[in-house]
Amino acid sequence: ADAMAQAGSAQEFDPLALFPASGRRAAVAMTHGVRTLIFVDVDGVLNVGINDEDQPPVLFNERNCKFAEYCSAYPRSAAALQRTAEELRCLERVRAVAGRRCGTQGAASSTLAELSCQGDSHVSVPLLRRLAQIIRAARKDGPTEVVLASNWRKPKFCSRVEGLERDISKVLGEHFAFDARTRKGEENTAGERLQCIGDFFADRCSAAKVGSFRAVVLDDFFVTPLNGWACDSGLNVSSEADAEAYLKSRVSNDVDAAALVLHPYQEWETSSGLLVQIASGLSQEHVKQAVAFLGGNAVPHLMPLRTPPTPARNAAAGAQVAAQSRAEAVPDSQEPEQRAVALPRSGLVDDKLVEGSDGARLQEATGIVLAKATRQYEMMLDFIDSVMDESTAGSYFSTELCVAWPFLSMHL
């Protein structure tokens, strides 16, 4: 009562003033609840990306896997002979990733090949389901905001984001849309990405003034190891704990803040001494860490994929942000060359490895090669190789024969 009298009628009374400073955080958590922010990177988290030296990372998908296997099995084919030394190293990395064991759970034969993107998709279904488990665990415990922190937040990737939201909706069994995006701007380094996430987290916490916040960051930081890179005022990040400490330092003492940074990254050397660095995507262990951090006792169970209901309660969550991105989007036909960008991650394309000096004809030929897996087609490839051994124009002839395969297959 004395505190209320001192506050005066014109000034709003703050009940937290009755608590000693040491107990205010606990009181805030009890009275305001906990708000969770999940920062989602896409490339390297919902798919596997392979560092390709000075080139943009390579998307680990079914097409690139099969192309790498084909060039290894048929080293004298036109597709293999026209590869540069750099491209051959890239193909070796793709094969190394496909045979890499993943985790300690499940069958002993489980490899990263199971996480490859299928068809034209840029997202791996198993990794998508792991993200959905984290989202569901967070939503069970209180208000949750899912923030897109990926380069996919750029207007030119609007259609991809909409497709991703539909895929997440199918996995969750309810409508999903990203609640927000981190600020616009160019991010070229791991430190700039972490600082951008820290800016968003600080803004959210300062807007609330009081409360309890948790941040879950899912980011590979441009396929970059945590090896002491600089972030914001010279802070060196050598571990996930360093990144978590940085995020908590961005928040005032009046806010109870906690952070969990999950960094899906692996590196190793092949038997030939080739260094392989990958953003390995969300693992089962990452999901368990996130669920434990969010206070859950078990990983949430997901129902089999089904069509989500008509958007209702959750429909407005990300509608405004998505509408703004659509308004700013530039049609692909009007946009300048998409690979000529500053950000290394935006160059992830599934046809990167099949571009060569033969242009569209070689791309079409290798596309046909990757689309066929029958014994009859393998016999035809053997025939192509035999022709190349005996013909002075074997490279040209084998490419033409690959292009003609749809017509030849009708007669086998």
C-alpha cells in the first residue's frame, strides 16, 4: 500500500517493484509465462549442403548423388570426361557424403543419403519432420514465434517459402506460416548472421520490457565451423555456448532470457585426403536437445502426412509478412542472373553439377541418365562406352545417343 501511495495516481504502479532485484526474474516467469522464438535457417538445416571450395555450396539431392555415382561408374563417359578437376573433387565429396554414417540411432546401415532432397525439392522430408517436432514441443509450453532467418527470406525466394510453409503444414497437420523474418540486409559471414539474429532477439525482448524469453537457433552459419570467428564488437565464437552467451548478452537484466544454438556441421577427410565440410541438417540428437531445452519430457509424436485443414486460427500469423514478400518479389524471368549474388548460400541449385561446355544438350543428356535406373538402361550405357572406345567421335556420339534414349527405350 505504501508503494502504491508513493507511485501516485498519475503514475502506473509496477507490482514488480515489490520484489527484491534477485527475485524479479522468477516473479516475471510466473506471472508473464515464457515466450519462445525459433530462428530457422533452411539451407544446411532442412537440407544438406556441401562446401565446394570457392563456389556456392552444393545441394545434396538425389540428382547430384546419381550423377556422381554415374561419373564414378563410367569414368570414360562424355559426362565424366568433360568435368574439370574442381568438379571432379566436388563429385568425390558428394559420394563421400552419400556414404557417411549418420548418428548412432536406427539401423547400422543408416547414411546421409537418406537425407537427400528428392526430385526438384530443396527440402529433405526427414529433416522437415524434425523441425516440426521442435515447433510442436515449443507450442505445448507457451506462445511461440517461428522466425525465418534464412536467405530464403529474400523476396526472390517467396515461392519457395510458400512451398515450405505448405510442407510444414502437412507435417504438423495444421496450417503453418512463419510469424516473422529477420531484418533485410546482406549477410556474408557467420558473424553477420548471428548478429542479425541477436538484433531481432534484442528487439523482441526490449519491446516486452519484462518477461521470460527463450531463443532456439537452428543455423549452420554458411557451412562454417565454430573456429573462433568474430561477431559484433570483436566477440570470438568458438562453440555453441559462445553463441548462446552472445544472444543472452543482448538482453537487459530485467528480462529472463535463455538461448540454445544448434549448429549442424560436420567435417572429415576422405581416404584420398580430400577435406569434406558439410552443413548436415537437423539430427535426432538436435531434436532431443531442443525438446529438453523447451522443458519437454519426450519428442512429440507426429501423425502420418495428411492434408491440413482450412486455415483458421493460425492463418493470420504470417499472412502479413508473406503478403509483403509477394509484393516485393521479382518474377524469375525479370530477375538478373540469380547466381551472381554476394551471399554464398543463395547459389544452392540442384543442377549445378550438370552445367558444362555442351550447354543445354549435355544437361538434357545427363538428366536422362539420372532418370533411368533399369537394367536395360545400364546395358545401353555399356554400349555407349564401347562405342567411345572404338570411335574417334565417341564423345559427340554418346551424348547424342543419350539424348535419343526416350525414343530407343520404346523398342527395348
